[in-house]
Amino acid sequence: MQFQAQRTLMVQGTTSGAGKTTLVAGLCRLLVRRGLRVAPFKPQNMALNSAVAQDGGEIARAQALQAMAARIAPRTDMNPVLLKPVSDTRAQLVVSGKPRAELEAGEYQAWKPRLLQPVLEAYSRLHAEFDAVIVEGAGSPAEINLREHDIANMGFAEAVDCPVVLVADIDRGGVFAHLLGTLDCLDGSERARIVGFVINRFRGDRSLLEPGTAWLQERTGKPVLGVLPFLQGLALEAEDALPERAAAREGARFRVAVPVYPRISNHTDLDALRMHPGVDVRFIGPGEALPAADLVMLAGSKNMRADLEFLRAQGWDKAILRHVRYGGKAIGLCGGMQVLGVSIRDPLGVEGEPGESRGLGLLDLETTLEPRKMLRNVSGMVFPGQNRSAPFEGYEIHVGVTRGPALERPAVLMAGLPDGAISEDDRVLGTYAHGIFDRPEACAALLDWAGLRGARGVALAARREESLERLADCIEANLDFARLAPFLTRESALS
């Protein structure tokens, strides 16, 4: 089959979590290593972990990671449509980096025909500038209930006429059924544009899988392009899902508890803590009591007032207050800082029903939600003017305006201005800055403040870079790249 969209390859998955994001990131790094200028692209993403692109718009953190893999700055064209769930049926629609509307699920279906144009325009700009574009699908093309006016999977592939690689996660089980069943849900044109399969997260003896891959190729007439092994310990940002719960870290002497509310966002802020050898991070889910800890971390949220009510319903509010009263430390990031304040007001219904919610009262702050969203990358200092002052680099994504006496004791200096607060008893800290743990100096300073004396920070950027190189090595060793070269560019560079 001849494809009109040259220099473009799309990765789709049999399920969410099949490994699309990771495969695209690895392909981007591998192509860059072979001398190509490559750009990642995801037409539509649904995620609460987001980033501020270089051009000032909001995109999913997964595409920011893939841009890092491609060694280029993230831009809004890489993710022109982003959906940020506010509830189980409602989401904020971000188009070309800017909030456009808040929609119920049924309303979004009516919007989709209008979104194809900005999606194609963003893709065309990337395609004109870069040697190759690696496109990531969303969820699965087998979701036949979402096929009408699809812009995320085969609808996009058909619109630009590009080839597709289908990836499946063998660690979940049923990998051959997933691949064969996905093909069966597609029409003839869509099946024809799948140029091969990738089986992801394989453990064990490869020879035991070969009868299955041979059967699959004979049954479908499509090649298995590669079987990628399960890679442990990759330090790559999650698209949206929380990290899998691990056993308590042996030897870790500092405990961090993270209440998980339904619309928790940008929990990637905690990646440096999760990777710290001296820190044991526990994500606490519904029905679980908040355990004894040295530090309670309150992450951001896309619907903080609703999540605050959830927090109360779990009894976590009383546990947090008791934790601080007995000398424990607490940090709130973005929406988490709002929760630590006296009240959160939403008179215009920016994040749900209009109204006001009582906060935990640990910081003398009041927050009013306003329609204008603050989006910017920032750098600054944690603990400005103190002996433990340290530099950080991060970003702001929020709609709240916070005022109150607690701001007279700022937690950070951000873009030259004070931000956030530290309580008078030095037990509670809040800031709108995301990413404050990412630089090792700031991570060490924050952990020292929280009680882990003499802690060293984690070099998160170096860990991610190492992981991307390791991922590219794995793909290079296990993927039949010669079969993909004709769909990209400068074949000599790919051989």
C-alpha cells in the first residue's frame, strides 16, 4: 500500500497503557541518534499531567517528554487537542495550547468535527519543518463507539494517509487476542495501513514466544516488527496514570504520604522523591488510612474543591491536621497549596459548581478561582534569603489567585517575585511552582527542611536522559528498523 504522508509513522495501541508513549519517545531518540530532525505529535490527548510549552501553551507532559527525547523544545503543535477531566463526564478542552471550553462527554463528540482542522494544521507545520514526524494515537482504534469524527487514531491516519504500527502489552496477558481483535474492529482501509505489530514488555525466553508470533503473522499477513523486553526502572514521566504501587523501599528512613484524590494532577512533581534512595513514597488511595509519615504531600488537582470534599470524606483532613499538630511537615503544590489555606472560592464555576469550600486552615490564605489560566515556565529559588536557599526550575499551571498574610513568608522566589508561604511554626509549605524537586539542590533543601537531614537530591534530568538512551538502545536491538525505513526519510541514515 502506498501512503501519501511520507516521513510520518503513527503508533497506535491495542489498549491504553500498551506502551505507545514510551515507544514514540524511544523512536524519537533513535532517529535523532541517526541524524534526523524528528518531532513527536499526538492529535488528541486526555491527561491531567500537563506541561507549559516553549511557546507558552499547555500540552500533555507525555509530549514534552517525547520532545526531550527528540532533543527539541516542546511546542503546542505537538499536542493540539488536550482534554483535562474535571469529573467522570466533564473535561476542560484545551486547543492549540489554550483553554477553549468545558464540555460534557456528549458535547465533545459534537465538537470533534471542528477540531480536525487545527489538528491537521499543527501536523502540517511540524511535517514541513522536520525530517520525520512520529505520531502517537490515543487509547485504542478498536473503540468503535468513538469512531465517528475520530481525530485521535485511524481518523487522523486516514486524513493524512499515513502508515500505522500497532503495539500491544504482553505483560497484561492475551496479547494475540488484543492484536487480532483490534484488527477485526477495523475496516479494510484501516487494516491495510497497519504495517506491523510490536509486542511490548516481554519477560522470559524469547523462543517460547516464536510459535505465537509465527501464527500471528500467518493469520494476519502482517509482520511482528519487534518484541521489546520489559525494562525495569525507567525514569520517564507518566502520561497520566499513577505509578504502580511498589513494596516499601528497604533502608529508606524518610516516609512521604500522598493522598490520591480523583482529579489529582501533575503528580510527576513527586518523581524525584519516588526515585530517591532514602525516601519511601506512599500513594494513599480511597478507603485507606493516612499512615504515619514524616511528610504529607498534597499534589495539584483539576477540580480542587471537589477533591477537597473527597479528602474530607476519607477522613484525611483530620489525619493531616493531627500529623502537623504533632510535628510532621506538609507541602502543598498548586491546588495542594489552596487546600492548605482557609478557603477556596469559585464564584464563576470555573472548576465546577459555583461556591466556596473551607480549607484546612494551615496557612492563612484565601484563594479565588478565576477564568484566566496562568501558564509559564519559571526559574527561581526555594527558601529565598535562608541558609538553605537553592535554585529550581519549574512551571505554573493554575487558575487561582491567592491572597493572605501567610504570603509575607514566601516559600520560593519565582521569576523574581515571591510565591507561596511557609507557616510561622515552619511545619507547612505551599507554592504554585511545579517541578520544585526536579533539581538536586532544591530537592535536597526541601528534604532537609522536611526532616531528612543532610539529604542529597536526585539528578532527575540526568536519570531521564539515561533512561531515554537505554530505551533507544532497546528499540534498536529488538525492532526490525529496516522495515520502517521506507516510511520515514533518508533511508541510508536508518539502516
